[in-house]
Amino acid sequence: MELSEVLTKRQSVRKYKEGDVPNTAIEEMVEAARLAPSGKNIQNWHFVVIKDQATKDKVATLIDVKNAEIAEKMAAVNEEKAARFRKFVKNFTLFFVNAPALTIVMSTRYTPSGYNEISLYDPADPELPELDSKRNPGMQSLGAALENFTLKAIDLGYGSCWLTSANYAYESIEKLVKEELGFTEDGWFFAALMSIGIPEDNPKSPAKKTRGELITWA
């Protein structure tokens, strides 16, 4: 498939047809991710691939439980917003249980250039939180890998959805990964989910900004 066609076809797919995604295809997606650029070549990505339905259901339950906990506390302040939050998780997160494959994406902390250097002479410098949050390239690096992953999925005839809406359940998901799914490396944290499958025909996608909205010529 030509690159321009792959880029045009990329969209978040939330409905999948029956049919497996072979392990060899997922390995090709991970290989594409492996080739992505990263700050200081940290390669801060690891993919925990789940095909077992019971395990996918378990991940969904962890998210649903945390969602209910948050919504209950929200309801004491604003029931309408709490109801929207409950509905959101059902419509835009838990659909992954119907995908043939689910990937839990793990990442590691990235220390940006200048952080340790400034810390050496002034640990209280107000620039440090800025460097470590808004300007931290760690998530930019991970984003490059995940984009490669999604584009390779399209090239192979599959669809995917890159999910971060469930990140509020990070603690229980990280515990599951470490205690039951076999990835026990220290220093890694849950960063995203990626569902993978054969997309339903004619999936809908929201409108994108125009090119003119994205460019400032200086």
C-alpha cells in the first residue's frame, strides 16, 4: 500500500469484524514501532499483547470499577457530569473487549536534556517542572512508535484504536501486568491501550482541521 493511502486511511477503529489478527502481523506492527525515533534513543516502549477474552474482560472490569469510583465521587458534586463520565467509558473505552487483540503499552520515564544539569546547581529551579512535564520528549517518542504501529496495521489490512482514556485506572492495570501478564521490569508504567482487528466497513471518523489552520508562515 502506498504511504499516502495509508495516511489517508488512518483513523480510530472501534468496531471490528470477526477474525483473528495473526501473531506474525502483530510482530510486524511492533517491528514498525521499534524503528521509530526516540529522545536519546531511549526506545521507551514495550507491548503486552492480549488475545485471551477473559484477560481482555479483566482489563475492562478494572477500568469500569475505577470509572464507577470516580463517577460516584463526581455525583456528589454534579450528577449530570458524573452520568456523562459513566457513558463515556462505555462508548469510547470498553469497546476494546470486542477487538481480536488488545495491547497494553508500557513506557518509562524520560529525563530531558538540561534537567539533571539544572538540578545540579539549583534543585528548586522553577524551570525543572516545565522541562519534566510540558516539554518532556518522552511521550513524543512513545507517540512516534505508536503512530508507526498504527500505520503498519493499516498497511497489513487491519484497524486499530489508540486509547488513553482509561489511564485513570493505571494503578490496577500496572498491577495486572506485573502480577499476571508477565512483564515485571522495574521503572515501567502503563501509558496507553491499543485495540487491533479487522475494521468494520466504512468506519466513521471526525473531521480534521484544515491545512490552513495548522500552519503559520513566518
